[in-house]
Amino acid sequence: MNIPDDLQYTKEHEWLSIDGTTMRIGITDYAQDQLGDIVFVELPDVGAELGDGDVFAEVESTKSVGEVYAPVPGTVSARNEALMDTPELVNQDPYGEGWLIEMSVSGPPDEVLDAAEYRDLTE
């Protein structure tokens, strides 16, 4: 399982890449593997205001539907439009082309895991 050392993770199996006040969010390799073949991704509109813990996306697979949660309050500043036509990018490249949204945030989330802690959680 791929768990990049340069990202942060949540217990809900999201990865976070934080650059100043911009946070890019996706689901981890572990999460996409558990879901199976992803066939549809529903994302919020750019400009949507999210609260801490709000569901902002649904990822539908051949097995089930997974919800993705905002780790901090913020405003959606970008969404991965490529997933509308090619949702399987989440399976193929969860940390790259399969990212979900970017948010403008005021600070990092309180409860995040580093790569080693996330490995412990998933093993």
C-alpha cells in the first residue's frame, strides 16, 4: 500500500497536502482499495462553505458508497473536474490525478496523522 511520507492523513482515510492556506484533499490508497472500482464521484461546487467534519464528497464504487469529510472549516477553491468523466482516476492515482478538492483554510486540522501513524492505523 502506498502511503507517501510528505502528506498528512485523517482517521477517516483522507490525505491532506497543505501549502500555506490551501489544502488539497483526496482519499488514500487504502480507502480506494477498500471501495473497489470507483464509478462515480460527487464533489461540491467551487465557493461552497464547509464546516469541520462536513461531508463534502461521495465516492461510489461497484461495492458501496463512501463519504469524504472536511478536516477543517473552509471554502472550496477548486475541484477536480476530471473526475466527472473519469472517476477511476481515484483508483489509478489517488495521490496525484485522483485528488478531490482544494480548500482555502485558516489553519491546519487539529487531529492529523503522519505517514507512520497512518500505516499503524491501516495495518
